[in-house]
Amino acid sequence: MSFKVNWKSLETDSLTSWTKDLLTSALNSGKSPNILASSISIKDLNFGKIAPNFEILEIGELGRDRFRGIFKINYEGDFHLTLHTNVQANPLNIYYSNSMEKEIDSQFVTPNFLLSNEQFALPLDLKLSDIKISGIGIIVFSKSKGLTLVFRNDPLDSIKVSSTFDTVQVLANFLQKQIETQIRDLFRETLPTLIHQFSLKYLSLDNNSDDLHAHFASSSRTHSSALDPDNEFNNFTYSSKNLQKNLQLFNTRETLDLHIPKFKGIIQRSHLEKFTQNYPSLLNSLYLNLHEIDMKSYNTYNNNTGSNGIPIDLLINDKNFNRTNRVLKEISDIQSNSFYKQSNNNKDTTVKPKRRRIKYSTRKKAASPTSTLINDDFHMASLHSSVASSMPMSMSSSLSDSEERPQLLAQPRPMRISPDFYQAFLKSTPEQCWYQCKRVGLGTNYFNFATSQPISTSPIKKDPARDFIKEKKSINYIDINKVNNKLKELSMDRSGKRKQRNYGSATYESENPIVAPPPPYSH
Amino acid sequence: MYTYMEYLQKCFYKSTNWNEDNIFSNITASSSAILDFPIPTGFKLDSSNKSTEYSASSFTLSNYHSINGSLAYLYSSVPLRNTMGTKEISLQDALVGFRIIEPSSNNHKQLSSSKRHDRSSLLYGRMYFPGSALEAMIIKRISAHTQLLIKCINNPHMDKNGTMIVYLQKNAPKYSREFIYSTNESLIGFRCLYNLGNSDNSLNTALIPKFDNSVISIGTELWYAARTMSPGLSTAFRYSTRSTSTGKPLTMTLAVNPILGHLSSTYTVKTSVASTFSSRYDFNFFSYASNLSLGFELYNYSRENPVHSFANRSVNLSSEENRFLSHQDRKVRGQHGGNTIPIRSHTSIAQKDHSNMIINPIQNLDNYYHINPTLLPEKKKLLDEVELAAHLSSENSESVTTAFQNLVNESDFASVVKFSTSLNDRMVKILWEGRVKDFLVSTGVKVGMNPVTNAPEFNRFGVSFSYAC
């Protein structure tokens, strides 16, 4: 695999000046040797016209947050760089400066020169050109450790050094040798450390711990629950109370304690059944669509509502072939509907089924394992979305309220929302809501604090100067308000849509278009 | 400002008749004291004590970079009786300033007295903490005109743990020679200085006041660092004289480095008792780079006795300043209510007795030369008169040069302000040194132009306190 580098894009003034600034500060950083009478400035910098060849030989590891690869770089271009400085030509002045550095307090062992140590600076222009580089390097990128670049061999093939002192052969040779060793050092030591430092800077790894310390003091003052939906600003904190609760929960899991602390807006796995009952699974939808399967048979299969398996028992036990046929047809209908994402409004335009796809470009979707799961299994996902829309009712009312159930079950089938609406929903709600809906308990990612994503902290109070932190949401952060609002909107939407859909379903039932059965279901 | 240990070293030199001005490295001492004075950095406190006449100790505390300090001890085989603490020391002695170059004429007198100092020695050691760096110095007089000076530092942080430098100095009245060897890169050096002109006209010194106080010195230095093969060479010429009319000393130097084509000329003049002005022009005839540096120092009289008394001095100077001084003196005396002794001006002397006194060959009143004919050697008969005149003149009145010099030496100054600027370096240095209570305080600032941004910035700033008793 090789890359074509768009080298011409480097020829911008801003980049050149940026590089010049960077190089100037790098060259003048630290203590300059006494032989230099002035600071080094960059007179001319040209990237040239010929791009380097960049070839990836091997990718050892590839992940969302890490990458390891071996590449090969070849450059035989016309890049050139001209440096300007002043060189001290009086050797006794250099001796004097070196000797003064060794002095403790004042001039003691340095002899008192009169005029023999007078400085005499010669201007020096140094041009580096005809750089030939061919090297094999290893790039290791890890989100937690930054980017490391190491060259396996000595990448510098040759370099042409021309200076003001070219006429003096001895000096020219000396400079050539010195600069070659310097550049070799640069490739071997300076460049890897520089790149590593820069990558750390841009990943801002070390900032996080600072943030935590800075805000922990303030958070201990306010003691507000992070999951308190009323206080929006306090949502971004690790409050000690919350941590205490989490610890308590953890302990109950460890010790099999029966007392499980309750979290606002969070459902324990032990109570999960009450939710999954209302999940619009295949069976649920089937039951609602047919209106004929008696309550008894429904109840028998009620306990395996979690799975989307085809209720074979229902088909086997039934002796009536017509009914079996209808059930089958209904099943295939539901499946194909969800598979093809047929919208109610225009049936003619069927959306192409979404194949399994992993998009690495859109990071937000790919970041959470649940979202890949959604991509894997789109049918499930659409079901979940309808679950999510049915959530506020179950959450606002008490969970054990059985009177509510018929109302819930009145929702006839998986919501047929257009896929783009689904996408919008997915984008607008934070990914964490999926944890809330589906993944509860210790074994899930929710309580796994050491996740792949770096944990970031957030301020306890809204600080205008630190608004950007709002963007960095904690993995434990659940924006319930937002979810609730969204779901309310959704339910409003749905109630509006329901009529339409009823109408649509009527026509749908009457026309009953023949759709190809979906590909075999893998469950 | 000298540290107390440097001051004691100078006193040692003085009491053993070692002429420091005769060393090549001090050939531009006057101008560099006014142009290149150091600025203290940070806060520094120096407390010293001369416990006996032979030994002294010093303790220094400073906060440059971090709090650090040093302990120093000094031993001298010669009793240092002429030293003073910071309370009573005259500022001219304590500070690095203009040096009046004495013609090395009447050394024959001192030779006899310095016999007992032939084997004198001085030991000095200083320990720095933290860091446990040491510095030591030995001055050993081998003969009346020869001495051995060894300086070494030991610093465990250095690559070779230390450096030693050895000076073998011969300081005769007419010339001085130095051989130097430093272990740092095996530096070898040779310096010499010759005084031109027949200075010791011993016969007439008593008779004729020395009008010709000028000293011409020519010197050169040669360096070679063997390890790095770096050579160095420079020559210098110094002309030091005093104005015959006013007695004000001035020094001109011209230093050349022929290897690098560098040329440096200075002109330093003590414009009055309390002020000195110096200028330096540097030029390089290879690169045509030039630089002009200007500086001055201004002394302030102390409040206790603001005007110097001329009780036992008859000064006949023509300058405005001395006229002012004499006027002041008269006024002060009038205020005190005592009997006012008028200062004998030249005119009154001339009017009173025209023949027996020679004070100044230039008559300031009418710009006319009045050379006493009795002094001419042909008049043998008047020789006794001449002797009498010489005796009188040495007893009662002085020449303008010595009068000015004594005026400078005896003035009680409280503080001094030094200012120096350099056009090419674009920097300004201001230093204030003076007596506060019993302390000698030195504070200064260096403001330079940033070469990149052209914005003025503080390069150095510091305060230094020194106490000695």
C-alpha cells in the first residue's frame, strides 16, 4: 500500500512561516554554544516540487485507538533550507566564554585579557540542499501513549552542505561532517521525541488528570449527584456521593448483598424483565398484529421475549393450517418490513437494506460497541428505537404498574420510522442512553470505568471560560434530560403519526404487496 | 565596589609596595571602571570581619537563582594596619573608580623600607555552599619586585574538577613582566609593560615641583591556548598626565589587536574633584564595525561635613570649582565664628614675596610665565635661597597636581552614581553605590534594547549590601 502525497499543498505561506517559526525556536532553544555569536535565523525555506514516496509495508495492529505499522520513505527532492548566523572567529573569545562558564562567582581563574579576547563575528550562511532520504520506520500510535516514530536504519543517504566558507576546504569538510552527524542525530533522537511530544500535546493526555484535581475540590463542596437530571450543570461531575453509591453497588455485586442501592433513572438488571416484557419483539408485534393469538399462548412465550426467535412452538402447536400460514406471513411481513425499511408514506421507494458496514470515518458511531451491534443487526436496532420511545411512560409511571401495560402494548408493531430519522435520533442522543436502556449491571460497560475511551472530567459548575469541557462528556454521563426531551418529542410525534399509520396499515393490509422475504435470519 | 577580600588584597599590595597600575591588564582600568562596571544580580549580603591584623573572614549570602553563600578566610604575613571598616572607609578606596597613575619615580626610598616585605605572603580561601566548590589564592613575594600568584578553583561539577592558574610577575619601576600558565586548555600567556621616559630625576624633585607628571606606558600581551590551538595578541599604549593649570588627571589609552584588526581608544578625565568622564571608541578595520561608549561617575558629598576644609592647604587653582570650594570654606569658617584665615591665593603670595616661592609656572592672572630667575642653575650664589624656597614650598604650599590629588583623597563622599551607555549595544547601565548607615550599598540596573522586538527590557537588577569591621 502506498500513498500519494499532495506535496503542492505544502507551498502555502502560512505553512512556510509556521515551519520557519518552529525551526527558529527549535534551533535557538537551550543554551547556544559559544562559537555562535548570534542567534540562528532561517533565511530561506523551500519544500521543493518533488514529493517523497511514502509506502506502508505492513500494518501490525489496527484499532480505533491504536495503530502500528511499518513504512518506507524515499525522498530525492529539491528541498532546500538556508540558515543564517554569526560565527565567533576569535578562538580566544571562545576560550574566555568557556572559562567564564566554569567560574563560580566572578572572574577568578580566568585571566584578565585586554583586547585579545575581543569578539569578532563572521556572518555565515549555510545552505542545506539535495537531501536524499531512504529509510524504514515504525509508527506506533496509541491513544493513551501518543505517537512514536522510530527509524530502523539511518535514513539519511546524503546531503549537500554549502556555506560561506566553501572556499576554505578544511572548514567546508568540517561543516559537512558536522551537519551530517547532526542530522543523523535529528532523525535518531530529536525527531522521535519531538513527534511524541507533539502528539501528546494534541491528544492532551496530561490535561485530564489536571482537570480532575482542579475540579475535585469544587465538586466536594457542592456534593451534588451527577445523575440529578434537574441540575444540568452538575451533571458533569464525579460527586463523592455518586462514587459512594457506585461503590456500594459494586460491593453488593461482589458480596451478593440483597440490598441494591437505587439510582435515579437507572434500571437494575434484576428488574430488567419488567422492561423487556414491553419490548416490541417479534412475538409482541405478532401478537398485536394478529389479535387472535390468545392470551394464554402469548403468556407462554412471554418469558422469552428477549430473543427475536421465531416462535416455533406457536406454529407447531397450532393445528389450523390457515392460521399458521397467516402467522408465517405476518412474520415474514414484519421481518421484511423492518429489513427493507419500508416507509408508510411511499411504499414504492424501498430503501436498500443496510449491509453490515463499519465506518471508521464517522468516529462517533464507531466509538461505542453498541453502535456496531446496531449496525450488525438493524432489525434489533429499530426495535430498540421504539423501545426508547416507549421509555418515558415506563419511567415516569411506576414500573410495576400493570394497568399501564395495555396502553403500552397498544402500540401495534415496530415503529416504522424512516432510517434517516433513526439516524438523527441516534446522533442527537448520546450513545450512553443505550447503556441505560439495555446494558445495566456490573458486567456491562457501564460500570467498567476503565474503558477504551479516556475518561475525562468535567467541571462542576458552568464556567464560561471552560465551556469546551462540556464537549468532553464523561462515559458515565447520562443526559437524562436530553433523552427525556427527545423521547417526549418522539412520543408526541408518534401520537401524531399513529393515526396516519393506522390509516397506512389499513391500506397496507388491504393491498398486501408481495415483498421478497428477507435473507435468512440469524438467531 | 570591591568585596572586602579584594580590598584587603589591595591593602596588602599597598603595604608591600606593589604597584598594581604597572601591570598590563590594568592598563585600561580607569576607563573600564567607568564604562564596564558590573551590575549586581539579585540580593547579596556580605559581612566581613578583620579579626586580627593578620587574618580576616567573610560571609556572603546571595539569592541569585537559589539561596547560596560562601565563607572566606584570608591570612596575610604582613600586618594590614591601613584597612578600615565600611563605617569609616572613604568611598574612593572602596569603589572601583578612576586611578591616578603615579610616576614610579621615588622608588628608591621605598626600596629600603620594603626589605622586610620581601618574603611576605597572602593566603586566601573561599568555600561555596551548597555545591562544595572551593577557590583558593596564594600570593608569595619572592623578591622585592617578584611575586608568585596562584589561583585555583575546585568544583566537583566541572569535568576536570578544577582549574589552576599561575602568574609569575616581575614588577620593577621601569617595567613589568608576567608569565602565566593556566591548566584550562594549557593556556600560556606573556604580558609586559614598559614605562617610557626618564621619570626619576631624583636631583631636582625636591627643588622643582614635578610639573611633568605624565607617564607613558607601552605593553603587549601574547596568549596561546595549546589544547585548542587558539592564539591571542594585543598591544596597548597609555598616556597618563595631569593638567598643569588645574592639576586634573587624565588618561588616554590606545589598544590594538592586530590579528582581528580591532582598535580601541579611550579618553578618561577627572573633570572635577567629584566627577569623572570617560569615552571609548572601538573600531575594527577589517569589518568597519564601530562602537562608541560613554560613561561618567558623579560623587556626592556627605551631609556631615559637606565641604572639604582647606585648613592646612594653600591651593592656588584657577578653576571655577576650586574658587567655589575656597569661597565655601571661607563662608563656613565665617559661620563658625572663628578667625577667618584667608586661603593664600597665588596672587597674594606673588604680591607678598615674589622671589622665594615657586608654585605654578603659569600665572593664571595674566597668562604670563614668571619663572623665577633664582632657580636657574647659573646663579650659584642664590643656591641657598633656592633651597630655602624649595623647603618653603614643600612645607607650606603644594603644586596644583598634588593639591588636586589630596583634595580628591580627602573629600568625604557619601555616594556615587555611575552611568554608562553604548551606542552599538544599545544599553544603559546605572549604578548607585554609597553608604547607608554602616553599610556599603550597591544597586544598579541594566536596561537593554531587545534586538528582535526593539522593546526595552531589564537585563540585570540587583542590590548588594556589605558590612565590614
